[in-house]
Amino acid sequence: MKIILARHGETPWNAEGRYQGQEDIALSPVGEAQAAALALRLRDVPISRAVASPLVRARRTAEIALGERAPMLGTDPGLMEIAHGEWEGLLASEIRARDGERLAAWRDAPHDVLMPGGESLQHVLDRAWPALARACEGLGDHDTLLVVAHDAVNRVLLCRVLGLPLAHLWRFRQAPTTVNLLEGPSVDRLDVVRLNDCSHHTALFGEAVHRAL
């Protein structure tokens, strides 16, 4: 089976550098355009099943990307973004002033951080991996699954597939509406075919680094 693991399009809070977490922030016009570019890229790709995080930014990205196929879309709360707790809605500069030691640890040792009033990366993996497994149930060798989720969710799933410890979460990026292509006979035997491919809207090495996650 093939899995297209995508991230949602840009939101106003992404552009501002605010930590979103599980706040339900809609796509910006830029995000809508990125999702439309993803739709063009996937237009001729046969998709057997599609599932998204229920947060509007991911669900709307999936709906746009699927176009006329949108009625097939399901949602799974296991794919929701990491809960940042007290950080949600804040800029990195504001968090640095209030919780600087934890913010530094989030950059240097993210696997050790428990968000204040929120989750750890292990918490996210413990719910996101079963969600991916549920989405894969019953798929055959020639089926393609579209999953639209979030930055931290995609990162922990990809770490699991690649056999990387969560300490290496920042070793790769996840751009808005990026495409990660996974392929294999089962959810526990997947290869990474493409990683962070956002060529449908961004030039080579043109991806902007977002200031919040």
C-alpha cells in the first residue's frame, strides 16, 4: 500500500509564529492556495481512502486536496496536533519570557518535554500511530491512503517509520501541505519514498522555516 502523509496548509498563526496546538485555527488565503496546489498534484492519483485530523486546518486542506472525492474523507482525533497547553496562542518570544527553560529544552531535547497543561511527543505518538494503523486497516497492495495531519504528528510518525528516536525530531522539516510518501506491505513495514516534498508550491530550497511548533 501507499500512504500520502501531508501536513495542513498555512494558517494566520503559522505566519505570525504563534503556537497553535489544538486551537482550531482556519487556513489563511495562502494556506488555501497551498491546498489547491496540492489538489492539482493529486488530481490524477487514485486515492482509495482519506483521513484527516478533525481540526479545521487539516480537514479543510484534505477537502480541497480531494476535490470531488471529498465525500470519502473521514477524521480521527488521534491525528490532532500536539496539545501545547499554556503555550497555545503565544509567540515564541512570549514563551521565552514566561517559560524560557522549557522552550530551550523543546529545541534541544524535545523528547524530554511535557507541555505545560499539554502533551509530550510520546503522548502524541501513542495516539497517532494507532490512528494511522486504523486508517490502514483492510488496504491492499495497490491501495493509496491520504492522511492530512500536523507538523508534530507527522514528525513523530516519520520518526517511528525511520527508526529514529524522538530526540531527532528536528532533523527534518514538514512544510505546509508537504507530501511524505510511504510504501510497504503493512503499517509496520513501511519505507519512506519521499520526505517533505512541497515542490507543488515552493521552489527547491525555498521553504520558509516556521517560527512555532
